[in-house]
Amino acid sequence: MFIFLTRLWRQFKHYLRVQSERLFPAKLSQSDHKKESSKPNTFSLSVIIPALNEERQISSVITFALKDKLTKEVIVVDDSSIDQTAELAKRSGAQVIRSSMLGKGASMHDGLMLAQHEYILYLDGDLKDLNDNLISAMLEPLQKDRADFVKAKFGRGGGRVTELTAKPMLKVFFPELAHINQPLGGIIAAKASLLKNLHFENGYGVDIGLLLGAFQKGARITEVDIGSLEHESQPLHDLTYMANEVARVIHYYSKEAGRLHVEQISEMYEIQRQASASFDFIISRQKNRDKVLLLDMDGTITPNRFVVDLAKFTNTLETLNALLDNPRDDSETRSQKIAEIFKFTHRNQFEKVAMGLPIRQGVIELVNEMKRQGFMVGIVSDSYFIAAEIMRRRIFADFAIAHVLHFQNDICTGQLRINSDFLPDSSGDRSLACKSHVANRFLTKKSKPSFKEVWAIGDNLNDLNMLKLVDRAFVIDPKSPQLTQIKGITTIQSFQELLHSNV
């Protein structure tokens, strides 16, 4: 018994020592720093560049990175660009892969998983007038073991979201980081071992999320002045969305750190998420495109049905089938009852199922081709926005319009809000919800700027009114013979067929 207690005490002391070292890493003494700096230069670097339609600058950024003797590889993660970004990157000597899904965070993470070297430097694909010593300056704090996570400080002041959202919030919730001049900057250097333990946000919040994640891991954070720097400016209509994303991420990490005690703040993300599901938000991102392609999700983009896969995942399939087979309920009542099945289901489960839905071959290629031809491409779905938005990013589309489930603290409340874009302008009767009303919003000349051509692809009778309304309509794997008998609706066997038909 004595021997057992002695061994247990030793194990406990070892555990305390390990935890202490993790939470309070020892600082190197001056002699240790001298030893470290006297070591031969064995540092090797992977440069990762997330890029989307950066054909104007990508070659010069890659050439700049490869000139430095520390750079052993340059990885460009292409976010399914529709210009020559990927081709120019390959020609300039970079290894090029396509991102696993739309969003800078996914691209940054994909590049990290592919990188072969311990030191990582992230650069943006639109940078201009880079200082020759940028890479050595960013790596020096890591080489000399003065920092674990390095952010670049530019010679100019911060942008509007930095100054009006990020800095004030950091000052309140994370005063330890209030001195960081460019918390939203995308030029970051760190060890791969640290980065692989951090969470990569999907959208505009990725850079502030990595900063706060590194801080919570106890990393030593510093900022390096790299002189002047020129970026492409963000369009004004993107700034509000960017500010909301940055605020959401800071609120999340504040809550994780026990620094946020107002539970209602999580509703801010819900409001932002719901706003991005609307036609008004989409029209603000039109960017001079005057054509649109509307894609149904269930049965069209994916052969599966999201709510069925979710019910299988949550062991509620029998309950769902009983509702689907009940002819007495109108579509509005049935939709509300189905939503209630998933009450108390965590947001992560919705997202996991959406990420697992199979995608028909040729969808991504068609989306890219239509975007090259000046189309906005979006998903219009009777399903839930949380799933349609993930599918949008997986196929690299521009927008998603779907109904909105309500979440509180990431838990589904079972409440469903029918998207008002599915309703006729003159009526609030939700039983009249139809995809044709969404299409009509794009067809009407009342929207400024207006669209001159609208296409749609569906598979089932709930798509029929939309298909009959648009300028060009297609069905794939039709679920009813009625869809193939209507003049003006073209049946296609695959997305590749449409892609190769000189659309």
C-alpha cells in the first residue's frame, strides 16, 4: 500500500510539473538565448498563400517568397478562382491545390496540413510593394525564441473594421492584446505545431481567431514592423459583414476565457446569420453581375435530402417519416413540426451532416464556368440555411437562400422562421411559401441594379413553379414525370452534360 501511494504521489507531482510548464512556460535565461542564437541556421519555411481571383498579383507574391533562402516551398491554396490564379501560381513555381471549401480559413488550414516544414508564414495573394526583408523580419522572433506567434505590423493605420470593431473590443475583453496594431492582418508566422492546435474560423474572423487562440494557448505573441504595405481594398458592402464576423469571434473567445457573462450576446451571431440569408444582403454583393443561376439543394446538388440524413444521425428517422407521410398537414405546418424534431440538437451536428452530404459530379465545375460568364450562382432551398450555407461554400457558390432555424447558445430551439423571400410581396401568409417568389425577386425590374437573365436547376415538384418562371430551366434526376412534360424545361442527365453544352 505504501509503495502504491508513493508511486501515485510521484505521478501527481509529474502531472503538476507538466501542467505548470504548459500554462507558465519558463523564460529562457540570457545564456540560453546566447546558446540558441549561436546554433547553425537550420530553419526551413513553408509559405502558404490562400488566394481567390488574385491573377494580378499572385505571380509577384510567389516570386518574392521564393527569393528568400529560408523558403523551401510555396503552397497556394486556390479558393476555386475563376480567373488565371491557379495557372499563374503553378507557372511561378508554387504547389497549387484547391481549397476543400470556400473561405480563407479553410484554405489556410488546408495549406497547413500539406506543409512539409515546421515554420509557417502566411501571405495574402494581393500584396504589393513588399519589403525585401519581410520574411527574415517575420521569422527572426521565432528563430531567436523570443516569440511563438508573430503578426505583421504595417506602416499605415488600420482599416475601418480594425479601428472601429477589433481594437475597441480587444481593449475591453483582451487588454493583454490591446497593443497589437494589426489584429486582423493576414501575414502571420508561427510553428506548424502551434497552428495545428488552433481553430481556423471559416470567414473574415480567421485572423483574429488565430490571434486569440494562440493567446489562450499561452503562446508568446509579438508584432513585427514590416514597413509600408499595399492591399486591395475591401468593398464597402463587405465591411459590415466583416465587422460582424470579427465581433462574433471575439465574443466567442471572451466567453471561452470566462470574460463574458452576458448570454444574450450569442444572439448577435444569430442576427448576422439570419441577415445573410436574405435577398437584400445578396443584392448588395452583386458586383455588376446581371445574370443569376439558382440551384436547388436536396436532390439536385446532392442526391440526398438533408433532413433525412440529419434524422438518421440523430436517431429520429422514424419520427420524421411519420411527418413526411402525413398528407393532412400543409407544408408550413409540416415544416414547423419537422423543425421541432431537432430541438436540443447542437449546431455542430447540423454542420457535420451538411459537410457529409455527397455532391454530384460536375457541380463545382459548372458553378465556376457560370461565374466566368458573369452569373451570380446561388442555392435556393426549402431546407435550413445552416445546411444550405455550408453547401454553398462547398460548391463555391455566391449565396444561399433558405429557411432559418433558431439557435440559442448553439442549441436548436426547434423554432423555424420561413424566409420572407419565399413569400409573395403582398402577403404574409407563410402557407404560400414557394421558390418561385425567390426567383421573382431576381426577375423583377424593381431591384436595382436588376438582373437581365435568370436560370434555375431543380429535380422535384416543389421546384416546378420556379422552373416555369425563369428564362432557362433544367431538371436533373427528375422525381416526377410532370417535370419532363412541360415545354421550356430541359432534362439533363448530369451537370457535365450541361457544362459541355456551350451554356
